[in-house]
Amino acid sequence: MAANTLFSDAYLYLCDDDGKPLVGAQLFVYIAGSTTAQPVYHDSDLGSAWTQPIVTNAAGKSTGPIYVSPTPALKLVALDADDVPISGYPLDNWSPSQVAT
């Protein structure tokens, strides 16, 4: 099965409304329309799963690339370090197959 990156940049980057990186922000990945966790992976072979939530570092980025299988559609929930929803999230019915790898 071919894997895609979750976003156009293989690494997650979360920032505030002013564009400043969010340290300790959290990303949860679910099957679209649900609260059922969807596995995401460190590698394109889908062999090493991320522990969720994926937490951002001091640069507001994940510590590695994030890969997913092309289906199913996903729901992405992003919270800051204080568990406050990040502007623009959740994203429901996100299709990683729309992202070029």
C-alpha cells in the first residue's frame, strides 16, 4: 500500500494566529466523523506508528515525518499545550490522498 504524508510538508507545523510556533501543541488523528483513532506512522512503509497525540517541539514541529495510508478520510484535532483548540481545527474529512508525496 502506498503511503502519503499527512500534509504537503512531511512534518507537522502548528503555529498561533500570529504565526509563532506552538511548543507542546498536540495533534490527534481520527477516522473522519468519529473519535476513533487512526494510526499514523513515522515511515513510508507504515511500520512504526506514532504515539498519539503527536506533540510539537520548540520549533512547533513534529520530531519526524508523518505518514498515513491513503484511506480513510481523517479528522484532525489540534490543541495547544493547555488543551485549547487551535484556530482552524478540527479538520474533518481531510484526505491525505490529496497531498502530493
